[in-house]
Amino acid sequence: MTKMHYSLEDKIAIITLDDGKMNVMNWDFFKELNDCLDRALADKASVLIFTGRQGIFSAGLDLKLLPTLSTIEEQLKFQKTFATVMLRVYLFPIPTIAAYTGHSIAGGAILSYACDRFILGDGPYKLQINEVANKMILTSWILLICRSSIPHPHWKETLLHARAYSPREAFERGIVDDLIAPENNVMDAAKAFARELFALHGPAYAFTKKLMRQEEADKALSSLEKELREWAK
């Protein structure tokens, strides 16, 4: 794999985003992520952790790729792929944790919000949903994922106003579940929390998550093409 690395430690599957650059999301990224998710299921992992190399988690969609999608059909295919993979994480049947120290923008933040726990290392980093500032819309499926993690009082500034947060600002607003001091190891904290989750009954967790999220996710995904075609006009 060229975009990410997969490993398994003591029933904990770990997906590390690291392409040596900004971990942008493109066709290869989504294929590799799906492959890693398949491996986690095949390995019967109890918990899945997403992380990145020090300083960067993901800058979101590949902005060099997007202009090359010259037709609305190509754009729809890519956006459906993006949505399907992110919603797969949101609905993943085992507990998921985002845990890293670094910048997380747009798609990187969405992937973090799709997880069941968000652990962030403190430091001079930025967390931002910047689509509206970049002339892009937030479709229903993105809003669904973001609203599941962002407390209601901060929806407007986070989503409509594209507010960029430091890790501490995000933690103070309840967007991040755990803030880890710079001298401590984010992955140590994530693994410790993951082991606490071993006590949960896996099938009950999976079915409860499905009941919580599946219906709304299906509805949001079914609206995607209509929303994008309306915006394209």
C-alpha cells in the first residue's frame, strides 16, 4: 500500500495514513481504505484505530484530482465513492477511534468525526471543515457524520462558518473527546481506551450502532446525487 499501513496488535487493528505528504483522498486512497477495513473484519479485530504520522492526519480530498473530473458523471462517481467509504467507517460494526497529533482538514476531519471516539494530541495544529469557505457544499451525508460528533451549539460556526480550531479549542467545545498533552503519546491513550472496549459485547455493539445510524445514513446517501446536481446548476 502507498497511502496507508495496516497492522494488528492484540485484537486492535490500526490504520496509519502516511503517503509521505498530506494524505489526500483520491481513488487510490479510498480503495486502500476499503481494503484495510476488509482486513480488520477478516482479522476479527475488536477495535479499529485510525492514526497518521506526526504533524498530519489528512488534508482531505485531492484538490489536484477534482479539476480533472470534467463531467458531472465523473464528479458524481467520485463523490459517491467518498460518501460510501466514509459512511462505511461511520457504520463500521466494531468500535472505531481516531487518534493522532497533527492537522486534519475537510475530509480528514470528516473521517475523524465518523469514528466513535476522537483523541487528539495538543499542539499547533488545525482541525477544520472548510468546504463552505472553498465554494463547496456540505451534503446531507457529511452533515450527518459531523453532527454526530459536533455538539449542537457549535454546528453553525463549525459547518456554516468553516471555523478552524486548535486541538484545545476543539476539546473545549466537546468536538474532541480527549486532548493529550504534547509530552504524552496519543497512541498509548488510544490503545488503553481500546482495551477498555474489549469488555463490550461485539454483536450487541454492532447491532445497536446499526439501529442508531443505518436508516439516516441510507437516506442521506440516497439524496447525494440530487443535491450535487442541484448545486451544479
